[in-house]
Amino acid sequence: MEQRTILTTSKRGLQIDSFPFRLYQKAKKFGIWNPADMDFTQDQKDWKQLNAEQQNDILRLISQFQAGEEAVTLDLLPLIMAIAKEGRLEEEMFLTTFLFEEAKHTEFFRLVLNALGETGDLSGHHTTTYKTIFYEILPTTMDRLLTDQSPEAIAEAATVYNMFVEGVLAETGYYSFYQNLETLGLMPGLLKGIGNLKRDESRHIGYGTFLLQRLICEHPHLYEYVEGKMQELTPLAIRLNQEGFKGKDVSTFGNQIEDTMNFTMKQLSVRMDILSRARGKRIEEIYRVTETEMGVL
């Protein structure tokens, strides 16, 4: 057995200026909000003002987020293990906050549903496309890391989990919540929680972007690999939007499907644009990237 090296008692110490360690510091400062402290009193009143179709649309969003947060909580551990095996201490330190926050997000959406009295089976809102992503692609991709910690396997995991599920699907979901409710001044507790989630997820996406930039810097061929994976996943994002609008051009809240589609496609473009910046960079530059460059709130 190879002898372990303890980094924090070596000359190396902690890389406190590295991007992962800075994310860890931000998580300690901004990621400590408590779902149990949220007040849904006004949300309960507003819920009763919505018509049945509007309630159904919001329930679809919440139930898909609820299941999605549960899924990413369950599926993250193999990535943490892969990073730990490589001895990347600062990255693992951040990932401990990452898993904690995913669990907290799972709690948040369940508290929202409980407050609204929606305690029945909501799995009917998990469409065929949704199941393909969260029941099949996500767990299969992440479980691969249990036996394969190759750069390709880690890149695929970060692409599916961070770039696509968080960076495209979740961001589109936040956009839909705001479009549906914020403009009408409804359900402030839910929207406040969404704001907290969005801030947490910006750190998660930032880490995934860093991880992929590091991998691309170390293994340049991975950019094309990641690009191909995103192109493969793009039709699923489009179909998920179409299923949400149920064949209509306008939602029950008066929002255009074209606007939602444009937002989704912009997120896909932004993710690849940021990753493309890693090509030709030195690894030292990747570690010194700023939070602003990575879109961390």
C-alpha cells in the first residue's frame, strides 16, 4: 500500500488562493440558510388564488425540482470519492458543502409542498424525457465513477451533472418560476428559497466549470468530448420545455414558449463558451480564475 501524504502538515499546506478553496469559503458564508426558517404563510394564501391549471403548472415545476434535488443528492457521492482518491483536498473540502446544500434543497421543496397541502403522489409530473434524464442518464453517468475514475469519466459526470442538469435545466426552471410568479407578486416564500438555491447552485456550476476547465487544460482532447456530450443532451432540454408547455405556445401564466426556449439555448451556449476559454491556458491560470468569470453569485 502506498504511504499516504498529509498535505496540511507538509510544506504545501492549503492552497487558500485556489478557486475551489475560495468556493469553500463562500459556501461557509452564504450557504447556511435554513429551509426550516422559511415562512410560507403568504404562499398558502396565494396558492388558493391560482386557478387549477396554474396550480398544476407550479406543481409540475416543484415536483420536478423536488425529484431532481433528491436525485443529485443521491448521485453526487461517486464524484466526491473520485476527487478524494486523486488527493485534491481543496476540491473535496468544497464538495462537502456541495452535498450538504443539495440535501438542504431537497428539504426545501418538500417543505413547500407540505405547506401547500400537496402531500400526494406527484410522480405523474415526471414526464418521459424527465425520467430519461433523472432516472437513467444521471445515475448511470455518476455510478460509472465507482469503477472508472478516468479523465473521460469525470468529464462526462461534470458535463451531465453540472453543465446540463444544473447549468441548463435548473437555470431554466428558476427562470420559469420567476416568469410565472415574480411578475404577479405571488408566493414570496417559494421565490425567496429559489433565490437561495440559485446562489448555492452558482457555486456548484462554478465548480463544475472549473473542474472541466482543469480537465481540458490537462487533456485538451476532452473539449471535443464535452462538446459532443452537450450536443447529445440538447434535444432533451428542448423536449422537456415542450412537455412543460403541453403543445401550447403560451403558458397558463401568459409566458411564451419561445422565450423559455431562447433562455435554454442561451444557457447551453454560455456553458460551452466558458469552457472554451480553458484551451491554451496554463493550469496555474485555471486555479486563479475569479468567481465573476465563473458566474458565482
